[in-house]
Amino acid sequence: HSRLILHGRFFLEETLWHNMTMIRKTIEKYGRFRVLYTDNAVWFKVIRHNRSIHQTHRQTEYESEIGRACREAGIVHVTHKPYEPQGKGKVERIFRFIQERFVSTLDDPELPLWLINKKWSEWMRWYNTRHVHRTTGEIPQKRFDPKGFEPLSVTQLQTLDDIFCIKETRTVDKCNQFSRGGMTYTIPGERSYAHQKVELHILPKRKMRIWLRGTFISELPIIN
């Protein structure tokens, strides 16, 4: 409706984690929104279909990490109908506009990523607060309605690490240790968790929070 760009950032590659952090940053800036509408990229919606000559089984859907995070955050996640690209016309149009008006100005191929994002933040601020949209005839910020977002309390903000994360499970050995990514992690403390299955809430390159049957146990730094 408003055409406001809520949040954005350039990365060297598109990944599940980068998409997840963009959703989280939007929530931190504006509050919880009611609906997230996306395409069918694998990090949004895992689909197996029968349109391939190599796949003849029925369509089966599996919950993606982002779908799970949205559910836990109380956000309805909707994807556009497969094979109907017109369902995501608005976002494709703004992508084209960004390519024409912003990306095309980045003449130096050696421009560092941090500088690209600095320029992007300035451009996004201009677009949101000064650009008159051709279709609406108004500035996006003027049409934007913040009442569509539910502000989060301090307590709710503190839970985001355990929602917007990558969740995995591991079985703890008799030494209170488990392995991940070729590294061995030790759960601190005197209590033994031997032979029990723990849930890892992983924030890549930062930390992992360890839970056992809904109870927080410990937080460990990621060994890179």
C-alpha cells in the first residue's frame, strides 16, 4: 500500500540466515507485523512437486526455518502461488527500480560491501521520505501506517534470539559434549546431560543457546 521499504541490506550471497536477519531487523525497527508474503525460495517454503519428470509423487510441504520462526513470532507466512510470478509483481517492480536507480550508480567494481550498504541506507532514506511514487502519487512515508505493527516489549525483544535462529538437535555424550560442524562443544556445569537430546538455537558466527525440553541450559560461542 505505502511502497515503503521497511528494511534492506546487500550481502555477498543470498542465504536462509541473511533473509531471516532481515525479517528480524524489520520487527526490531517497527514491531511485529501480521502477515509476511514471500516467493517460494527454498528458505521460505520447501516444496516437492510433481511437475518434474523426475518427481511423480504428490506435493508435500515441509516447514522451513523461516516458516517456523514466523509461526513462533505470531506472524502469518503466505507464499505466492507457484508458477504464477504475477503474484509477486510489486516486489519485482521495486527490485527493478533499485537496479535502475541505485545499483546502476555503483560504478566501482571494487567498492567494499560496507560502503555499498552505507550508500544504500542513504538512498533508501531518500526513497522513503522524498520520492513521489508514480502509481500512488505520494511519498511512501506519508502513506505508511505504523498502526499495522505491534510494538514489542523488552521481554518480547529478548525472545527473538530463540525465534529467529537455526534450530538443530544433538545428543549429549557421557562427557557432557556434542559435536557440530566438526567442532566439539561442552555444556558447562556439574549436571550431567548424558544421552539426552538437546535443542540448539544457533545464531551463525555468533552463539548458540542450548535448551532441554523447553528449559534453557546454557549459551556457548560459535567456534568458527
